[in-house]
Amino acid sequence: MKYISTRGAGGSVTFLEAALSGLAPDGGLYAPESLPVFGKEEIAGFRNMPYERLALKIFSPFAPDVPATELERIFKAAYSGFDGPETAPLVHLWDNQYILELYHGPTLAFKDFAMRPLGMLFDYALGRAGKKATIVAATSGDTGSAAIEAFKNCKNVNLFVLHPRGRVSEVQRRQMTTVRAANVKNIALEGSFDDCQNIVKALFADVKFRNAVNLSAVNSINWARIAAQTVYYFYAAARFNEGVTFCVPTGNFGNILAGFYAKKMGAGVEKLIIASNANDILTRFMQSGKMEQKTAVPTLSPSMDIQVSSNFERLLFEYTGRDSAAVLALMERFKKGSYEVKNEILKNIKFIFEAGACSDKETLAEISRVYKKTGRLVDPHTAVGLRAAFAHKGSEPVVTLSTAHPAKFADAVAKATGITPQLPPRLADIMTRKEEYAVLENSEERVKEFIYGNLH
Ligand SMILES: *Cc1c(COP(=O)(O)O)cnc(C)c1O
């Protein structure tokens, strides 16, 4: 299994090469040359498999250059740090509505599912090659803490995390800035998440810098993360006797893209619903076929305050019949503000995808409604998902991915329900731990200087 860039340059690379670099040298994203497909009988057997065994089964074909014993060790270790007996509990809400709780990992968001194995893969590959890497991660809130948790004390890695200053929740910020590790530095950037992501992309485009520090990306564009995230779609779908629609609170389009690939790999996925907050660029695209950036606005679901859903490039790659020249042309236009796809492409996307967006007011109303009906507290991202899920027409089971623990967004939950959700005991003292981070202006040069000055 080899990997190629969505933008067509550079030939094919191995899994580990794709995982260690993150972004392809031509600015494109890596996609597998082919996909493993699992048959009906095999999938029926998935129902009784523990999560880490299923992960091994589904992930292995993507990573032929990692020994099976290593992968086995990695997945076992990656999910052993999760709270509770079940890694990804499926919970029935009412009627045909379910949620899949993906927030029992160490940093309380679904990002741990892919980031933890990725950290271990880096450790394995860099150790074997005797190399060091610099990871620069842009975060809208949850990627940062998941990356820090996965890479702290990894002696071959320097990790720099950029978050938009003042635009992440206090718990999110403290989960990043209170971790003491010599190889980890936090940067609060004076800008939005899109500004953070643009700086990371610019650093990659600077070949001299990229090579000087051996730059890596562990954002959701990293293929290894997408591959690891396909697992819970199989896990959840295997628990039903019919096809399942998944509703996914969406930002960078990584999580829902994993659902798309899981469907192509044989998982019993019916439709995929893209749920957005007021940053509704994807909902508008699904109505018009036009992807048009507006300024990102802060909301109660900050991990989705994104206008540039980077992983959408992979979907375009698939829906253009893997036409890298067409993808490149669209991405060049998007840099200048917008692009439009042919009617045919939009029509085909709509065979599988639906979309829905909601305001902060509606998000709070949804949190309150779920609480009154079931006594459960859900976080604002999950609530955005549930709102879109309830609007879906169809009698098949609908599983909304619950992407974060309610205590990560305690203020919003308390505002909606009057109840302040409690953090798990291991994080109970986070509000009193000492923070450490640098505040930098929104400038590629300043960030570069900072990185050069803080390599460990
Ligand atoms: C990252 C994140 C999302 C968005 O996921 P994407 O893969 O970027 O679409 C949604 N909810 C939460 C809680 C997140 O941390």
C-alpha cells in the first residue's frame, strides 16, 4: 500500500513516510492508492471484538511497513489510557437516535483516538531511523492537548502548538498550557484558527525551514489519523443489523472523511451528515456547490470555528475521479477566496452527504432539550451534531458522534442546564495548575524565529 498526493506531484511514498511528513511536498494531502475492503461476514465478526483488536484489524492494511507486533503493541497501549470499561460506548437516546461517546480518552475529546497511536508510530519510526522531527500543530482547541498528551517526553520530537488567543475554552487552554515537558511549547497566536492553520501551511511551503527542522504535521490532514478514525465507524455500525447514518460535528472535515472512507471500505454506513455551527461554509457549499470563505466567528463550539476544512480536498480528489490537476486548480482558486464544483460532482456528493448548521442559541436549546429528555449532559459540539441529526429524515438508526466531554465546555453546559459538569478526578485541579505559553503576533516570521529559538 502506497500513498499519493491529491495534487499529483512527487510519486508515491510509504505509509510511514506519509505519516511522518503529514503534508505532501506539493502542498497536497496523501491518499492511499487503494482501499482495503472488508466483506459482510468479516464485518459481522467485528461485533464481538474489543476495540483495540478491531483497530489493529482495520488499520494494519494501511501500514504494511510497520511490523504487526509493533502495531499490536501500539493499539493496546493507545487505548489502555481511556476511562471506563468501553473505549467507545454507544448510547441510545430515544427512537432511532444514538450517540457514540468518543471522549473517554486522556484529553476528553475524540482526537485521542488517532493522536495516541500516531504519537507511538512517530516514536517507533524516528527511533528506528535515528532522526528527530519538529511538529507544528495548529489547534482550534482539542488537537493541541491531544498532541501534547501523545508527544510529551517523546525524545525525538519537538512539539509547537499554536492556538488562537482567547478563542479556546479555559479548560481547553489549561489542558495545553499546564503540561510541563521540555519538548513542548505553546503559542497563543493573535488571530483565528484559520490564521494558525495558514501559518503551519506557510512553514511547510518554506522548503529551507521545512528541511532545517524536519517539519511534520499531525493535524487531521495526517493520513494516519484518518485511518485510525475509520475504526469507530466500523465499531458502531457492527452493532446494528441495518445500515446506519452518522452525524458528525465538523470542522476540518477529518472525522467525517474517515466515515466516508469507512463506507468505501465496507462499513454499514448509509448517509453522513455534516453538522456545523455558525461557521456554515460546508452547509452553504452543499446548497450551492460553491465553497466560499467568510471570516470565522467565535462560537460556543470553538473546535469547529473553521472556514477552511482542509480535508475536504481529499473528498474532491475522490469525487473528481482522482483528478489531481482538477484538485490543484480548485485549491488555487480557493486561496483567492472561493471555488465552485460542477453540478455533477455536487449531485454525487449529495448521494451520501447531507448538511445542517445551527446558531449558539440553538446549540444551548439542544443541550437543554437532551438534558430534559434523558438527564444526560452533552457538550456544545455534540449538541450541534444532535440538532442536525434530529432534522434528518429517515427511519434508519442515526448515530451522532459525541466528540467532547461536557466538562470541557462547562460554561456553555451550565448556561443551558444550570448544572456544571464535573471533570474526571485526574483533571480536577486543572484550574489551579500553573500555565506557561508565549503570545505571538500573527506573523510567519515571528513563529519561525520562536521555533528556531526553542528547539530542544
Ligand atoms: C476537532 C473537533 C471537531 C471537528 O473535527 P474535524 O475532524 O476537524 O472535522 C469537532 N468536535 C470536537 C470536540 C473537536 O475537538
